[in-house]
Amino acid sequence: MALGSPQHEHPFGHLIDTLQSEQYEERRYFNPQKLRDVRYEKLPFCMRVLLESTIRKCDGFYIKTDDVSSILDWQKQQNQAEVAFSPARVLLQDFTGIPAMVDLAAMRDALAKQGVDPNLVNPRCPTDLIVDHSLQIDYSKCAIQSPPSPMDESHGATTRSPAGRPSPRGSSSSGSHCSGQRPGHRGGCSKVSCSDAPSGRSAAVQIENTPLLCPFHLQPVSEPETMIRNQEMELIRNKERLQFFKWCSKAFKNINVVPPDINTVHQLNLEYLCQVVQEGEGFIYPDSVVGTDSHTTMINGLGILGWGVGGIESEAVMLGQPVSLTLPQVVGCKLVGTISPLATSIDIVLGITKHLRQAGIGGKFVEFFGPGVQQLSAPDRTTIANMCPEYNATVSFFPVDDITLQHFKHTICSEEKLVVLEDYLKAIKLFRSYSDQSEEPQYSEVIEMNLSSIVPHVSGPKRPQDRVAVTCMKEDFINCLNEKVGFKGFHISKEKQATQVPFLHEGAEYNLAHGSVVIAAVISCTNNCNPSVMLAAGLLAKKAIEAGLKVKPYIRTSLVPGSGIVTHYLNTSGVLPYLRKLGFEVVGYGCATCVGNTAPLPESVVDAIKQGDLVACGVLSGNRHLEGRLCDCVRANYLASPPLVVAYAIAGTVSINLETEPLGVNSEGKDVYLRDIWPSKEEVNHTEENIVIASMFKELRSRMEKGSSFWNSLESAESALFPWDPKSTYIRCPSFFNKLSKEACTPQSIEGAYPLLFLGDKVTTDHISPAGSIARVSAAAKYLQSKRLTPREFNSYGARRGNDAVMTRGTFASIKLQNRLIGKTGPRTLHIPSGQTLDVFEAAERYQRDGVPLIILAGKEYGSGSSRDWAAKGPYLMGVRAVIAESFEKIHRNHLVGMGIAPLQFLSGQNADSLELCGKERFTINIPQELIPRQQLVVQTSTGKSFSVMALFENDMDVAFFRHGGILKYVARSLLP
């Protein structure tokens, strides 16, 4: 039913109201207050957004009038009633967006074969796809890299240069400057001096850029071109994938593709895409969003309801299906107390993360209130909301108030839009005033947190929830060395804890020890987008340089801003040259260190780490740091605020008490402490007020309007159907729609299944879904080599997510996978019938060849971590029919259902050990034809044992998806005549 239909045709047409003012034209809207229901004003603000959407989108089919009644009666219906939610828009980032778009292209093919017009397959919900995850750090300042392969399969092989470094054929190593003869490589790579200090900068400190060598020509290249080189490599190696995105932007209606080098997905969502109040089909209504990333929750900091659902569910929303959810409990988090001047937004985030994690709020909505909220800027709030996945909440909502209105004056260009926004939110009581206690909603429960208790922390060495006070860092790291191997332990014997390994780097001798920092990355995406912490890092670098401190040159330092806006204000404030002097130069825009795209460490460093079996460390201001993710040889990784990343890089070790021990010694032999160079809150705030202004957002709008010259000139097909290239190793038509029938089959029991894997607790999507680099001995590598690609042309799993053959082979390929069937870590499993130990993919392939169904046995919190659709798609293509676990992460459970895999939960108090399962049995799972939500099923084993499990289908829609073999087939069948 169209919103523009006559009022009497809409079940809630009588609620339509008009917003009027001399400052703007009339706007129509659905006014929930006209229900005259006293329960409305007692609803949490996030539930009011949900109610408005349900009223406006009520069509009697997907969304029923009973859904409205259930939300109004939320206090009694929470955790019971199912409602359908239609968000205003969908947000895709490229790594999770490309499989979604490949699926839609494949769906067009499938429908065309059935005689259906392929042009019917389009996103029905406005969709934005941001290309931002493919950047790799091929060039950086601290070491000369081996020449990166452009990984464009049209290029020829590489040869060896006289210096022993590979270089493309035809490159020249002669001449005093880089001649730029290589196709696609700009010339003029020369030394650039930046000794002239910008105004406002101390004239006593002279900054001169140290040249690095162009890895293609082995000649000096200026630091500003480092970013250009990395971006050039990104565009060249991903050209085929980008051409597919370009085709999508032309072939599909209702989709906006943002090309690379513009902004990261979450920053763009915050700074450009969010509208707070949307306009469409003749009405205004609250903005809301679902995205293919768990950190979509960041937008809740601006009063916009949104969360991550992953690629599979987002495809359904794109195609017009609402999100089905059980009315959640809404926890009110009351913030009181005064924030310490030394605490950064990151400290606040980590403090709240720990507090809420301990409160056990998994799957719940959180809404913040109390006097402490007014101390938080809009960026502070988005930083807190970003960490939702880490404390397992679905949403962390900050209603719009005066502070967010001030923020919108910078981000929303139209004065009229600002007036409409404020008037509309106040008209439907979505505007929060903390001075009026009568506005206090009712919550499921209230958790109080005193902000005065927060002190600076880091998080690690392996998990974001393991927080360590900076003052206790040295003691905690020593404890980690002593502890047995686990989330907090490395089990280094006492006699080896003092090991120091000398090594040479660029002609100088250094020592590495346990705790030595070898990677330090300042990243300003999600949880560090707040300008205050980036400016604090820059001011700290400035004070460090002025105090005579340095960063050791072997440390892999990098600065990856979340957007050009960050570079803009760092440069304008005069701190960027100081960051670069310490090695933190801008290397590009996009996800790099967080997703394992760090360039290899210098060989001398790697050799020293291996020689001493050292627990080397990485420190980054990102949001992912699981063991082995940054680099295989770096075992301890810590999340820290940007200024602390700089501080630990200067110290060169994490085994230090920054309160009592000096960071280093200046040229005069004087000890310099962190307190000597830590910028005051007043300094940071003053700089932020004078730099973070509307001009930044105007610059972003300008970049969006101009786009990318590479993107604008990129050629792509002009057809309704994508011209699949059978030789492509990037884009491949998946097999999800093979043999698509018009009618769905009745649910079938799973008979005689073998466990593909027998896993323990905390199996994350990092263990399941491939990410980062492609190991040379992996099944995916064997496939690419069969396509005549060299290891240097493998690129990353993320870049190849449009190829199901690569992704399936990379499923469960993590070196940290702990499979009880083989008793050791690695991407291997036991092929039970033969007794052979094989790569997981090879075992699955053999089972499928023999027609044997597969299951997975697991422990608690299966599928935790980032939302990744390939964590469900990969097992599905391997032949996995069910996962039996003690508990599931909510988003991953949804993904399994969306792919037609049954998520089955052991009954309370039971698990594989209590049931004495060895994992080598054959399992038969009896699934009735009339399956209902949350039904107990009986599992029988070949040893004669039987037990019951709970089928985690939460509602009738879940059952329908499972019956159809997943969301994709369900949607495709809905389009068949």
C-alpha cells in the first residue's frame, strides 16, 4: 500500500497530521500522539521510533495493526510479541556489500531463466554501498617495502632487481629521482622538505620529511605521495571488483554506490547519509537504518535507530522484506558523575562497555539518560554506540537533544531542514529534554554508572572486553606472560621472560624483548572517529617532538584516517607534520590494520621475534585485535586511544608504567614522562572548537559531488544482466539459485550426518569467515594457483568476497581454529570415515561427493564478533545442514536461518561433554514437516544415544525462510508468477 493512498485506505490514516510554519512548506506525517494513548509517552524513545515506522508501514500483511498494539503494550509484551520493522534505508560496506550485490545479480539470472523480467530485481529500500574496505598498506615510511603486486591479472610477471627486490619488468633503477615510467605510476617521486612551520606552530621545531623509496623504482618518493601510491594500488588490484560495482550503480534502481577514496562507511553514514528525519512518498518520518556491519549501531548516537544485520538479512530488506524481531527489553543506562579530565572518549567507551557487559544485556536495547549524558558530545555518543557489539546489545540509543541539534548545524546544510527536524521531533515527542523529569520513560530495568570512576585503560591482549588500567599495564603484561595459554595468557617460563634479542635495522642495532611494540596504528574509523582523541594524538606528538622524543624506526607505524575530514583538521590544526615525524603518516583511507592488511614487518624484526620466541605487541586505535589478526608473529595486541598509541610507540614497549616510568630520554639526557607531554582537556577542546567546524562537512559534500576521477572514467557493462566472466577470480555467479523450483519443499530430517568440526566456546566469525590475507598453503591458494595466479596476486579474502569458490575454500581456514577432532590449532579436520586429517574444505568436499550431510558441534557464543554473511554462506556451500551449540550470537543465528541452516541449541545444563559426545558419531535430527518456532527436536546418534535440542527459529518468518532454503530463495520465489 503506497503512503500516498487516500487516508481511509490506510489503517492509521486518521493519524496523519500536518507540520506547518512560515519557514517551510507544509509536511505531512503520522502522529502517534493522536492515538491518545497514555502508554506512548512512557515508551523509551527508541521504541517510539519503532512504533512510528510500524504505524506508517502498516499494510495488514507484513505489518499488522496488532504490531502497533504490541508496541504500545511494550511493558507487557517485551520478549514475547513479534513485530515487523521496515527501516528507512540500508547501508552496505563493500566487503559485505559485494556478496549481496552478486546475489542480486545471480537472482536476476535465475528469474530470467524462468521467463521473468530481470529488471524486477531491484532494491526497494534506498540502499547506499560504500567502497572502503580494500585499502592495503603497500607503502609506509618506516621500512622499504618489497614491490607490491598490483594483482591485476592482465599484468605480466615480475623480475628481480639488482638489489634483490622484485620489480616489474621494464622498471629502471637509474637516475636520482623516480622517473615514473611504470604504467599507472606518477612520476616526480622526490624528496620534499616541510621545514617551514605553519602559522601557530612552534618555530623552534623544524620538520623535514625523510624520503622513502618508491618500491617500483627504488628511488626517493615524497611522503605525501605514500597515500597516493596506496590508493593507486587499491584501484589497480581491485579494478574488476570496482567495475562490478559500477555496473550495479547503473543496472539497479534505488542504490547509491560511493566509490573508494571518499570516506569510510560509518563516517560517511554519520557525516553525510544520515538525515535524522527522512522525506519520501509525501511524508516525513524518523531516519532508521540496517547495515551489513555490526558497527552500524554507531548511528544511534545521533538519535537514529539502526543496527547491523549482515548481508543476508539486508538483502531481504533491500527487496522489501521487513526485519522481524521480538520486542526487546530496553535497559535504561543512567549516567551520573563528572568525567575525569584525563579520560578520553575511548576510556569512557571501554568503561561503559565493561559495565554493560557485566550487566548481561545481550540482545537488549540500551537507552542512555541522566545528567551525565549532557557531558557527552555528539561524537562521544557515536563512539559509545559503536561498541554495541562488544557488550552484546542490539542498540545503544541516545535520543536527539540540544547537543545533537548543535551537531546537526555542522552536518546538515539546509537551514530549513534543521527547523523541520526540530519541529517534527518535538511534535511526536522524539526530542529529549533532561530538564523535564516528566519526560522520563519507563525501562525494563535501570543501570546506573558513575562517570567519575573512569580512568584511562587499554584493552587486550586478545579480546576487547579484557580492559587494563594504563597504570597497571606493566604488571598485567607480566601476569599474561606467566599465565597458561588462553585469552589472557602466553605461558612464557620465568627464565625466558627477560630474553632480549639484538638485531640490525637500517644499519643500527636494536633489541627486542617480550612486550616490544612492533606495530602501532592510529586509526580513526568507528570507535576513534571522535575529533578530540585524534587531535589529542596530534598534540601529544607535537609535544613529544618538542621534548626531543622519537619512535624507533623498525616499528610499523601508520595513520589511517576514517575520512579526508580527519586529515583536514589534523593538517589545519598544525599537528599532522608532527605525527608524520614520529612515523604516523597518512597511508590512505579504508580498513587496513584492523582487517589484517598490515604490510609485512621487516625481516630482521620477524627473525628476532622468532629467535627469542617473543611475545611482540601491536597497539592500535581500532576495534578488532584478535590474536594473529594484525600479523601472524604478533601475539599480543592492544586497543588504545590514539594518544596512547603514540605514547606506547614512543616507549617502544607495553611493559611500562606510564605514570611512574619515563617514556624516553631527550637529547639532554633528561627523563620525559607521559604527564609532561599529555595535552590538557582545555587544549584539546580549544583546538577542536577552532578546527572541527562546518567547513569540514562542506569539504566532504564537495568530495561527494566531484567523486573520483578513476571511478568516473571506469568502464562497465550497460546490460540488465551482468556479463559473468568465467575466467574471473573476483566475481563469480554463486550457486544459491541452482535448480530453483517454484514451490518450497517441506522440511526434511537430517539423517546420518557427520560433524565437520567439533568446536569449543567463543568461536568467532573471524574463525569461520575468511578475512585478511590468503595463506599460501590454504585451499583458497590452491584454487587461485590453479587459475595461474602467483601468491603475490592473491589479494585478500575481502577483495574476493564476490567469488564463492574462494570464500568457501577460505571458510574455517583460520590458523587459530581449535578443532577437538584433531586436538590442535589449525584449519584442519578429521574425515571420519577414512580417518584422514584434511583441510576443512577438502573434507567437506569429500563428504558432499559421497552425499553425506554435515553438522557442526560447538560450545557457547558460537558466531560472536563481526557480522559476516560468509560465516553462514561458507558452511552452507560446504554442505552443513545444522549447527548444534550451547548458545549463539544473535546476528549469526539470523544468518544461519537466512541460509537455511538450522541453529540448534543444547538444552539448559547440557553440552557435548555432559552428553559424552566424542564428535565421531553419525547424527540424525528429526525435523517435523509442521515445524514451529522454538520447537524441541530429537537428535539420535549412531551409538544409540539420543538427546533433545531447541530449534532456534524465533518466529514464523524464520520457519518460512528455513522451509524455503533461506531468505534468497524465499525472495526469488516471491517474484515468480
